[in-house]
Amino acid sequence: MPVDVIDYKKTRAGRLEQSGLPDTKTERWRKFDISAITGGLFQEAHISTLTKRPQDYRLWDQFCDRIDTVNGIPLLSEKRKAELSDRFDFDRNLDRLGEAGDERGSYFYDLNGSSLIDYTVLTVRKGPKGKPLYLPQHIEGAENSIRTNPRLLVILEPGAELELIQSFSSSGGGIVFHNSVTEIVMGADSRIDHLVLQEEGDSAHVFNHLYIKQLTGSRYHGRNLISGGNLSRNEYHIALKEENCEAEVDSLYLGKGERNHNSDITVYHDAPHCTSRTESRAVALDKGQGTFRGYARIARDAQKSDAVQQFKTILLDDTAEINMEPQLEIWADDVKCSHGATAGRLDPQQLFYLQTRGFTEEQARKVLLEAFASRLVDGLGMGEIGSLIREKISLLMEGLYE
Amino acid sequence: MKGMNKGETMLEIKDLHASVEGKEILKGISLKVNPGEVHAIMGPNGSGKSTLSQVLAGNPAYEVLSGEIRYRGEDLLEMEAFERARAGLFLGFQYPVEIPGVTNIYFLKNALNAIRESNGEAPLDAYEFNEYLLRRMDEVGMSHELTRRAVNSGFSGGEKKRNEILQLLVLNPRLAILDETDSGLDIDALKTVAGGVEKFRSSENGVILVTHYQRLLDFIPPDFVHVLIDGKIVLSGDSKLALELESKGYNWVKEEEYAG
Ligand SMILES: Nc1ncnc2c1ncn2[C@@H]1O[C@H](COP(=O)(O)OP(=O)(O)OP(=O)(O)O)[C@@H](O)[C@H]1O
Ligand SMILES: [Mg+2]
């Protein structure tokens, strides 16, 4: 870790005190009681607990390039760096840590920054897209309550393309808290397809903070699958800084049991002729809870902005609760903005139509849920992994009632 | 599904009363359909034609208050909607339902295979099904591109109706209830829809055509025509009745009825 990170940590620590811990009195955290995290004593993950490479997703290895991060520390040897050096640099741009996130910050961003033990700065050069890059974040050996602060900065050089997958996992049986920060800085005309899989266990809390800064003509497409964890929060801050950028975020939350997911997606339209589209979907049952907040801010100069926010929820019983809160703040006059939110049961007409064609009620329900969920992977590339994700969603929908 | 004995009635409805949202809509319907017969049901808007169709198909939103329905020797009211479908009862919807996210080909293949399996037939594999489907699509003049689209999603009114006839031909049931499948079609579409029904018609199959227009009946001459008014069949006759209705309207029937 370079020395100047010590200064960085100090600055963030200073901010941390100012920003103060959010609680349910704060508007944006109103429906999300995090006392389980803030009240408990979490130890910072320590290097010595790092043992072996996590086992999950072995199958994927042949279809992607993979770099594990265990307890916040990237397992990135010089040899591994060299193997990946045709597309990526790992030793450049280290001083740009914070470039996308510092401006916005937040309590947990600063907590991450002030507690860093390591981080990854990945510079992606222009060239053939290559295999998807898979960056699993794992917490290992957690017998007690452990918090990690994984930190990633991805810099796409002009014209660069990347398919990026992140996931969260843990082993050891203790209570874990992933306090992850990912920054993505997108050079002109760069492109990224960014998939985040959150399938943690019931005793894991996952906060995933994403700060995306887009320059001219860049295209960001984020997809988010949340089918695990206890308290989980996704925060997207997408800043469209220059003209002709496109940003899309699709998410799918399967809420049940102890899960409580909080999604907060903000798009800052700072420049003209940009489009953003967010679609947040949730299926909830058996006391599952969630809050989805969307916020698009169109600056005065951002004429011809086009911003769409969609929220769709299917509630499968009366015990689940999903809140949806679209918001717009528009300062330009020539813009196209819309938002919509729907929540309800599976459509009885659709269920009946399928049954008149020979599907049992259970089959019909499954067909409709899968159709609803499959939106997440519409147009997803990522080669073989794309197909594996599709299968995964299908299995998740099948197992929803279990 | 076991075969029927020759001469057995396909469908027999006896004094059927049914309600929706607590309001009685069907007020004593009796009707008998034998294999090989085509029955037309006509009647003014709101008289209960679609309600009858939905009740026959097993829509749980409609409550059967009393009466009896036997279908191919079984108590239809004891069967769930999917069991009715698997037993060869098909409803062509007046308003086909859109199902975003489910492709037509997935829908049709799984529907057909569910029905085949319950009849003890081997399911078709993807290749066999594709061949089979494309032939049926050609029969109803449907663009092959519609197989990849979501079921009825964004289909034009005419495309939706053609899709219902396509499903009829693909699923190949025994009794087809077609609820205004002819409405909203241009003349070419009407001809292909009529052609589809004609293809389906056989000495073993029964058809109930719900329609407002003689023009469909020109293509598919019915054996019987029934006039449904205010939840009751007030008049039955042969195909001439339809022509008479067309020229005189339903008020004429009502007057006849009150005249006794
Ligand atoms: N799901 C429903 N909820 C409430 N009322 C209904 C429902 N379905 C039918 N009805 C009512 O039942 C009555 C009969 O309707 P139905 O659709 O059976 O008529 P129809 O003869 O098919 O008419 P049309 O020729 O216009 O298709 C109408 O008054 C209608 O409003
Ligand atoms: Mg009708």
C-alpha cells in the first residue's frame, strides 16, 4: 500500500466524524434499521485470518479471469498481474483512489476509506474485450463478528470495454459485514457491463457502495441480483459528467425471511444529451422487506436529458413489505423524465390464461415469476457465464417458496 | 385422456347459474354439444356470452351457483382449469392476455407437452416442436418472427386473434370455444381464422362459436344457432336463425319471447 494512502485514510477518518452515523431519523434510511450493524462490535478483518482461496464458483474459472479478494485484501501476486497484463494495469493510477467517490461520500464510504488495509486499482486499456473479469469478495474464518472494507477502483481508458462481475461470500459461521466500495471512472466512449451478485447467508450484512463517473459517450450497464444477506444496501451514485453518456441499472431482489434490502440509486445528469434508465424489481414473501429509492437530478445545463425510473414489485403474501420511492429533481426545461411504480400480486388473468393452456397453477406461477425475474438478464452477454446466471435465476425462482 | 364412446355427448350443460362479483349473470343455461357439431352463440353485449365461456374454461373469478356440466362423461365443474385443458377443452379468449417476458415458442411448447404428457404421449423435443409449430403458423398465416416475441405482448388486435387460432391448431383439443375470435379482423384475417376453424372441425371435434356477425358463419356454417339474452338462451334454431337475427336485430327476439 503506497504511503499516501495513510493520508487518504486520515482525511476519510476526519470526514467520518463530521458525517455521523445514519439512523432511521434520516430520510434516506427511514425504513432501514441498521442497529444490528452499528450496535454490534465488529472487528476489522485481520490479515492473519486469511487462509485459502474461497471455493465458490469454481465452475466459472474457465470462462472468466478471476481475482479473489479475501478479507479486503486482493490476492494479486506479481505473477497474476503479469498474466493479466495484456488488458489490465494494476500499478498505475494509484493516486486516483477516491476520484469518483470522494465528492459524494457518506458515512459508510468514509468508514471504508478510513479503515482500508488494501485496495485494488484496475486500469483497463482499450483493446479486445476479452473474458469477463470476476472479482469475488470473500470473508474468511469469521468466528466472531468481522467487518471488511473491500475497495476497488476501476479506470476505463478511452474506448476500453469490460465485463465485470462482483460477488460477496463468507465462511466461518460468524456475523460478517461487507462494507464494500467500488469506484468506476469511465473514459470517453468506454463501456462496462457490471454484474453484482449478492447471495450471502442469513448472518451477513452487505453494504455495496458504487460510485460511477462517466465521461463523453460512455455506457454503463449495472445489474444487481440480491438473493441473500440479512441487512443489505446498494447505493449507486452515477454521475453523467459529459455529453452522450448512457447509464442503466437493473436490479432484482428476492426478499424473504430475515432479508431487508435497501436500494438507493442516484443519477446525476450534469451534462446534456445523456440517458439513464433504472429498473428495480422485487419479489417478496414470508416477511421479506425492502425499500427502493430512485433519484434523478437533472442539472440546469443538462438539456435533452432522458431519465426513466421503473419500480416493479410482486408480493406473494401479506407479510412481505416493499416500499418504492421514485424522485426527480429537474432544473433544465427541455428534458424527458418519467417514473413509475407498480406493486401487486401475480396477475390472475395471466395465471388463468396459462392454466387454460394446460399449465398447473404452480407451473403458471413459476412461468410468470421467471418472466418477471428474467428482465435482469435481458441482453446480458458475458458468454457462458451469462447462461449460468440465467440458470441461476431460474433455480432461484423455483426455490422461492422453500 | 381416454377416448369417448361413439354417440356420447361431448358437452352437456344443465340449468347453469353463475355469478361474478356477487352478481348473477347466467340465469339457467342448458346446452348440448355432440361431437362433430358447430354451435353458434349470439347475443347482445353484456348478455353473458363471455361469462359462459369463462365458466366452461374454469375461471375461478366466476362462481357457479347451481346447475351441472358434463364434459366427455366427466363432471367438468370438479376439474381445475388445467385439467380441462388437458382433457381437450380449449377457450379462445375474446381478449387474449399479454404475458411479457414469456416467449410464444416457450409458452406453446410447454403447453403442448403438458397436454401430451397427460395423454401418455412423449413430449416433442425442441427440433420436432419447431417443425410442427412452423407448419401450424403457415396455416394461419402468421409471421414466424412472432414465435420469439412475448405472448401477445404488443401484438395487434388481429395478431392476437390469429395467435388464439394458432394455439387451437397447435394444442389440437376436442372442444373449442371461440369467444369472438372473429371480432376486429380484416377480411383476409377473417378468412385465415375461418380456415383454421374449418381445419379443426371434424366428426370428432365440437365447436362453440361466440360471435356477433354472420360473416364468420358464412365461412363456417353452424349446425345450431342459439340466442343468449340476459343470461338465458331464449331461442335456438339452425343457421337460418343467424340470418334472421342479422336483418331483424335482437329486439325482434325479445318481442317474440314476450309474445310467447
Ligand atoms: N370479471 C367481471 N367483473 C365484473 N363484472 C363482470 C365480469 N365479467 C363479466 N361481468 C359482467 O357480466 C355481464 C356479462 O358480461 P359478458 O362479458 O359475459 O358479456 P358478453 O355477452 O360476452 O358481452 P360482449 O358481447 O360485449 O362481449 C356484464 O354486465 C359484465 O359487465
Ligand atoms: Mg364477450
